[in-house]
Amino acid sequence: MSKITIAIDGYSSCGKSTLAKALAQKLNYNYIDTGAMYRAVTIYCLRNDIITDAKVDYDKLLASLKNIEVSFGYNTQTKTSEVLLNGEHVEREIRTMHVANNVSAISSIKEVRQKMVILQREMGKHKGVIMDGRDIGSHVFPDAELKLFMTAEDSVRTQRRLDELSSKGEYHTFEDVKRSLQKRDHDDTTRKENPLVQAEDALVLDNTDLSKEEQLEFVVKLIDDLLLTKDEFLKPVAKH
């Protein structure tokens, strides 16, 4: 059966990564978390005093880009790909609020996005890939066979993010997390370089009232139907 490219875009804490990881395991596809790539760059910038309180030293960042290498390694225990910064495993560190509050400033910079998009397109050039982020269907892979745009109510997203942080020993108030998400939404949708938008041919998936299992079942059915149609279309015409 043919393999396709699946692009998943949407707002923070909508479960994009959760869905993408589950799909990748079920379909035996490669999973690329593009948000993790920008977060890894942000960690480098925080460690090297390139960004402070979301203020970026632009010249210092440009001079340092050549020293920033982002890649993925396969975790045999979780059976998922996890992000590496210059060979260092930073999957846990990228999920902190400190990184979340600074990543928009880094990801809005043209030269950073250009470098990451080159890597993303290289990773997905052979199809059989599920990539989630904010500009995958609209910019990175505009020809992806399946595009999803995920969303959920603000209160649900906030609680999900709060639960994720507390599970890792990082505790914040509901209002602090909500403000952080709202700021990220504003930054993502208003930035000049490849802002978060719903691609014209993307299917909106509002999972406010869906369980992880329900949304996975729904999307797998979409993919099965799409692949059957694609294979039927590509089937050679019998010669008489």
C-alpha cells in the first residue's frame, strides 16, 4: 500500500504530538515533532545568553546558527523519536514553561525557520512521515496528502498543559498557564514568517470532547479511506 505525508497543524496543547505519535506507531511511519526542533534551538539560545525574557540578540543568534544542530534519536523504551541538540538528549528540558515562554521569539526569526524547514523537508522527502507543527500543511509540505488542523477549547488546552507540567514536577497556576498559551497563540498567528494558519484543504479536528482513542480511531479511518482511494487511482489500467 502507498505511503503518504500527513501534516498536523494547530494550537499549543491541542494534542498534536499525542495524535501524531499514536499514528506513527500504528502505521509504522516516521514522526517528526517540528515544535521540538524550535524548542531545541531555544534551549541553545537560553544557555548561551542569546535570548533573555523573550528578547533576542539577533546578531548573536545569526552568528551562532551554524553551531546549532537539531536531530532526532529513537527511544527504544517509548518507541518514539526524541529531539537532540548537538547530540544531547533534551526532550525533557524542551517541555518546561521557561522554554515555552521564549520559543515564539526564536521561531519567529526568518533565518531560524529557513534552517529548520530545510531539515524538515529532508526528513520527509520519502513520505511515510507524520509531521506536526504550525506551518506544515501551509508551508513545509503544502502537497501533503492529508492535512489536519487541530484545535480545542482554551480551558481544555490549559488543563492539558497544566497536567503535563505537573507530571514532570513543574507546578504553575491555571491562570499562568492560560496566559502563556494565549500569548503563544497570538505570537504564532501574527508572526511575519509562516504564521499559524489553517491550510485551505485541511480538515479541522476539534478534540475538545474527544478521547485520545476516539480521535485516533477517527483519523485512522480517514487515512484508510484515503489510501484505498489513492491505490485504486494509481492501479494500472488492464490492457485488452
